[in-house]
Amino acid sequence: MTADVAIRARGLVKLFDGVRAVDGVDLDVPAGSIYGVLGPNGAGKTSLLRVLLGILDPDEGERTLLGCSRPLDAADRVGYLPEERGLYPAMKPGEVIAFLGALRGLPLAEGRRRAARLLEDAGLGDAADRPIRTLSKGMAQTVQLLGTIVHRPRLLVLDEPFSGLDPLNQGRLEGLIRDQVAEGVTVLFSTHVIAHAERLCERVAMIGKGKVRFEGTVDEARDRLPYRVRLRTRERAGEWRNALPHDAAEESGVWTFPLPATGIEPILERLVAAKAGIETLSIERPSLHDAFVHLLGPHAEIAEEQAA
Amino acid sequence: MNRLFRSAWVIARRDYSSTVFSKLFLFFLISPLFPILFGGTFSVIGTHSDTPQGPPTLAVIASPADVKAIARVRSALAERLGDDVLPRIEHIVPQAAPHAEAVRLLRGSVPPDAVLTGPLDHPRFYVLSHGDNGLSDQAALLVDQARALEAHGPPPGTSIELWEVKQPPRANSEDARHIALLGQTGLFVITILLAGMLLSNLIEEKSNKVIEVLAAAVPVDAIFLGKLAGMLALSLTFIAVWSIVLALGATVALPAQFGSLPSPAVGWPVFGVLGVLYFSTSYLLLGAVFLGIGSQASTPREIQIMSMPVTMIQLLLFGFASAGLGDPDGWLAWAAAIFPWSSPLAMLGRAAEEPALWPHLAALVWQALWLALAIRIAAGRFRVAVLKSGGRRKKA
């Protein structure tokens, strides 16, 4: 194992009935980082995580998890929150958390002690003796998340962790992820909600149809697109419009277009000369969402088909 | 290996404690009482409605002296044989035409079971067609004895010295066969009642999505082993509770019979131990298959569909194993002992019929090997079928 890599994958392939759900994935997740796996629904994110964790065996390729080529050998140092959450409804939160810890090698008595503390810290101390079936969905998800970290893992793998949570709980979860990373834990999570990744991740992999379409830092992803210019004028028509690039688009009185390679100054001079009546003009950096749509959206598919 | 058993222990412990400490477990524990209670209730109802009241009635149309003689004989015989064994005597005063009177009585609204007309040296017995049931022989006996009484007076009472010889508690071949069949039936019934639960055992984990958490944390083999061990422990708890209850009940209610039961060839203590061991291997072997089959199902409806063929297969195994009883060295008995899934049943039958213990040791090792293989294969099927993907795409 390279000391600074928590997860390494090379040429991973997973077939289901002949379909390549994971298609030649290479991945390096730096230790101690927050790493996002982004992609639309059905892109193969869950299958990739399952292969990385050893729940599924790959048809081709290799992966190491915390230095172990057999992922289950590292299971005691890994925490996993699956996309399809589930707990035993008749069990009590403390027992569930201790059980999930015991599965990862934590003695049951120690698991119970830690569970009580974690539940208190999460504001669920009053719910400790209630069966899971009587808890709200958000509370149950919190319990499962606590069960994922009770054994103090070195790697957290979270599959769509924000789905089903209200904004308050989403904020709490973001805080918890940051706390874990502050303690040196590596966090890998998948999502199709880009805002979370943009706020949290240092590096991301964007996946479409089982392939990695982009891998790098969030800044590198955003740099894949040129800056965008947004312009609002008093005049709706006139000579000034000839100053705009051909690919400028107008919506609700606001014009947007990519920043030309020559910069904004030549356009600005012509707009002023033609008395466009500039109300607002801004140059905006593309968001991760823009990069996501650019790399994985329908335009990317068309471009890919044309290239093929 | 250590990790495998540690993980299996965690899962077995959870399954066991979550079931035993639930309110439903008491319901599960007393479930055998329901058929007993129903059976008892209906048999009482049946007894009240169907059982004839007392011994049959014999109407005697004869002179008072003849009737008196018959009644004395009956009393004397009843002292030795019991009152219910002999017909009750009903005296009818003779009319001019005894034959017509007898026919009238039998065709009446409350007829006697038979009619005897005198005199004693020329008796006639009347009974409805197909209604004799040995009553004519009893009537003949009464008349014979009454005539002897009239001729010679009452016989002297004879006292017989009584010597009781206890049967040694050892089975002959017929007893051994019965014990073998009883043991096999018990094993079969308990297994069919308890192992069937394993079919639906993974439905809980699949329906509440816990299965993926388990599969990510521990080897799938450990999930299987843990599930099996947990359910086996639950079943053994069930058996232990009922064994204690039945043993105490038998000791209190039938102390004499309890001591004089015929013994299986290996003796009762060893037979009991082998019974528990063979139940465990039978349960685990069938359970591994059931768990593997059940893990392919996604809904309780699919489980219900699977239950019927599974029950049929169990019946076949029982028939196969019991077919070899009575001939423990025959090819059928050996075939049933070698085939892993009928082996526990066949070997328990052998324990009742043959005293040698080494075949049981060999059989237990053989069954353990097949158990390991069954778990490996079932767990492999489970991995392939259950955890494919969260988002599968159609072929382009």
C-alpha cells in the first residue's frame, strides 16, 4: 500500500448479465481526504462502491482497501452506509449501534458504552430505549450513521448519504463528515446532488455509464469550462447586439455567453460605444454542477456518439 | 477462519437473543399445545356423541327361575371379568308366543341388543342382522353356566397364587423397529416444524435492507453460518424445554411404565445424545439448503410458493430413511445412511436397531463435511443472486 492512498482501483470491471455496470475504473482516493463519486442515477456508483468494498467481486481489475487486496480483510477499519438504509425495526438504537460495531470487531460491551455516548451527542439520548420502528426516518438514518462510525473506522464509505434527509440533518451530516476527516478518517461518498460534493470534496470522480469521465479536484472540474459572462442592459435591441458573441443566449432579459479568449474588454468597449445601457455585467466561474452537466449530460453523450 | 466464526457468532447471538427475548417466542414455545388442545377438545366431543352407553343389553324371555340362574352366573363372572365385559340382563315375562315377542322387542323403538328365550335346555338367540358382535357366544356361556349351576350347585371358589415376572428393559427386533420408527418420526416432525423457518429467515434482512450492511462487514459464509447457528440454538431451546416438560410429566404420571420401557440397541442415554446430534446435523443440512433457496426469494409470497416442494422433498427423505428399517445391513439402509440429507434419520434408526457406535462417529463426520460444502454452495448462490446492483442499466 502507498501510505497516502486509502483506496486504489485499477481497471475494475463488473458485468451484470453482460452489461458493464463498472467499466474499467481507475481510482486513487488519498488518505485523509473527502472524495466524491458523482454521477446520474444508474451510472454505476453503487456497483462501484460494492466492488471496492468487496461485497461484489470484480470480473476484471484489482483494488486495494487500506492496503488490503481482499477488502474484507480491512473490514474492521471500514464503515459503510449503504444507499438502501435498513435496521432491525424491533431493536433499540443502542443495541443496533453496538451490533453494527460488533460486526466490525468491536466488543459488544464497549459498543454499548460508545453507543450511549454517540446517541447523547447526536441529541438522541431520549430515543435510546425506543424500538427503531417508532423513530422518525431522519432519526433512524442518524442511528445507522452512528453505527457506521461506532468502531472508529479509518475509512468511511457513504452511498448517497444525504438522500432522504431534511436540510437541518444534511447540515449535521456535513459537520459529521468534516469532524471525521479532522480526525484523519478518509471519507468516500457518492451523490448525484452536486452541491454537497462542491462544499465538501477535495477530489471527485464523475461517472457515466460505468466509466470515469473525469477524475481530479473540484477546481480542475470547474476549469474544464470557460468562465461565463452575464449581461443585463436597459436597451432591448440595437446595434450593440452585434457586439455579442454568436453563442450568446438570452433568457428573461439576461444574456449569457462564454468569456472569449481575448477577454471581456473588447466586447465591453463596443457595448459602451453602441450605447447598450449596461445595467449589470458579471464574469462567473462555472460551478461543479455546470461541469457535471457538461461532462455527463446529454451533450456529452451526443459528443461521445459522434466521436465514436 | 477465526474471523469467520467470530462474525458468525455475532450474527447468531443477535438472531437468538432478538427471538428468545421477544414476546412472540412464548407463543412459538407453546405452539405444540394447540394441536393437543384441539385434539383433546374434539375427542371429548366425539366421546360424548359417539360412544355407546355401557355394555350391551340382553333381554331374556324365560321363567323367573331360569332368569335368576342366569343373573347369578353373570354376577359371579362379573366379579372375575369385570361388569362391562358381560351383557346386562333384562328380564321379560314370557308371553304365549316368545318368538313373536322377541321379534317385537328387536323391532321396537328402544330395542335390546339381543333377545334370549328359554327354557335353558332349549335356548333361542335373536339378534338383528349383523348385530351379533360375539353376543351369542356370551349368551351361550351364560346358559351353559346357568345349566351347570342348576345341575351341580355353585362351584367352589378357586384362589390362584399370583407371580409377576418383570420383562427386562431390552428391545426385541420388533420393539427396536418401533423405537427406530418413533425416533425417525420425531426427528422428521421436529425438523419439518423448525427448519422450515429458515426459508423465510433472510427475508427480514432483505426486506429491511440490513443484508448489505452485513455483507460489507463480514464474509457471506459467516452470515449463513450465523443464521444457521442462531436458528439451531433457538430450536434446541425449544426441544430442551419440551423434553424437560415431557420427561417430568411422564415421571410423575406414569412412573411404573417409565422404568419398564423397551430400550434401543445403544441404550436410552446414548440414543438421546445421538438424537440431539442427528437433529442438529439434519437441521443444519436441510437448513443450509433452505437458507440458500430462501435467499433467492424477495417476498413472502415467493417463500410460500417454495414451501410446498420443500415439504415434499422432506417427506421423500423421511420415506427413504424409514424404508431401510428392520434390515439395518440392507442396501436401502446403507444408501439412506450415506446420502447426506437422509443420513441423520437413517442413522438414528440404526441406533435403535444396532449397538455399534463407530458408524455414528463416521456418519457425523460425513454429515459435517457435507454441511460445510452445502454452506459454501448456498452462500455462493446467495452472493450471485442477491447483491447485484442498486442501479442496473439496460443493454445499449
